[in-house]
Amino acid sequence: MLRNKSAVAFCFFFLLLSLFPLRASAGVPDWLRTAAQQPVKKYADDVNAVTLLYQSETTVKDSGETVTHVRKVIKILRPDGRDKAFVGVPYDEETRLSYFKGWSISARGTEYEAKKNDVYEVGAGEG
């Protein structure tokens, strides 16, 4: 977990290639579509999900504030991999989450976007 005396802003972008849709449909960014179109290797029968892309970039501003942007693309291979579609962002009193965005592309290619009410806060010790 990244901790800093100044506020830390996490920008977390992710794609959930899953078997279940989110509430509203929308176009996903090109970088997500590109990652989603990569051929998937053959995996063992017990592999339920794989990470196709993980990028993290941290910048320290002149003020000392740390800003982290993360992009993550997960491919759900089997129904048992659905738990990997739920992404958490840890934070504390020194951390500020300023932006969180999520998309899904179904196995049939239908695109969905997570809306504000699809994201929720879990208290300490809950999840």
C-alpha cells in the first residue's frame, strides 16, 4: 500500500472481461479494446482468470502530492474467475480516491460501463 504525508490520488482504470454485464452500456477506451483482442494463451484447467495488462504510473507533483494512475485488464476464463472482476483500492486518511472507472466486455463482445452506484465503499475489516 502506498502511503505519503500528502494526499494520494489513485486513478484506477480497469476492464472486466466477464460473463456478467454491468448496468449500462458504453464504449470502452481503445487501450482496453486492444488488450481484450489479444489472443489468450492456453492455461491449465484450474486457471479461472488472467491479467492481460497491468500498468501503474506514479508522479510526484511540485507540491509533494503523489498521483498514481493504474490500468488493469482482467480476462475471466471461467465462471469461478468472477471474483477477480471485483477490484478494491485501499486508502486511508492520507489518501484520496479522485477517479475510478470500470468497463466490461462480454464473451459476445457487448460493452458495458460501471456507473457510480456500481462502486461501493467497504469499511475496515469488511472485505
